[in-house]
Amino acid sequence: MAGRAAAPTEGLLAKVRRFRDIIKFNGGFKKSMGILYRTDELKIGELVGEDKYGNKYYRNDEYFMARNKWVVFNKNIGVNYNASQIPPEWHRWMTDMTDTPPSVQPLTEHKWMGEYRENFTGTKKQYVPYSTTQPKIQSWQPKNT
């Protein structure tokens, strides 16, 4: 027998070991279920850095390109997270504009750069401009009797 096929249980054992490692990496079963609820997936990788808002950035090059970098948002955000909550310096790293994360090589600050803010569109904090022109049509007001 020149080539022996792997027993079906070897593949199953590898998957069980991988599942155990992922659960252990994410802080145990209870914390893993919390992360799974918030992010819809569990991954294992190296912690690359953390931004000033408490978001943690990870990398694992065993995953496919564009899935090998991810962020676990601060617990205070809950499930209402979006991409605008990632600061620009980390966005550059997440989208492969640069190979080095800002934890290794910080972004050069210029005096013309403003402070980062997330996009509040669709929330109660959104910017609503006011009109400076007079309305052309007046709304009807009923008489009080």
C-alpha cells in the first residue's frame, strides 16, 4: 500500500481541535457566544493593535484575502456597529492601503487634519441643516373658537 488515505476520524479530530482552539482564543464558551452574537462569526488570529475607541484589530493570514483582517468593536457599541466607526489610520491597514498597522508605524499627523468622527447619518445625532429662505407656501392654521 503505497498511499494510505486518511481515516475519516482524523479530519473530524482536526476540526474539533480547531473549534476548541477558537473557543479558547475568544475567552471561553460564554465569551465566545457573546462575540458570536455581536459579530456573527468566530475567528482566531493575532492581536495587531487597539485604537483609542477600544476597537481591537486582528490578523490571520491562513484566511482568504480580505477576510484575513478583522475588527472586534468595543463592547459598548453592541450590535450597532458600522465601518465608519473605524478610524482612518486603521481603515488604511484594514483595506490593504498599507502593510504596516498604525500600532507599528503611526500615521503622520498634519496641522490640516481634523479630528475623526464617525458618520451619524440615520441616527438622532445626525446633522440637519436649517433653511434660511422664507417658505413660499404658508400652512393652513384652523381658527380657535
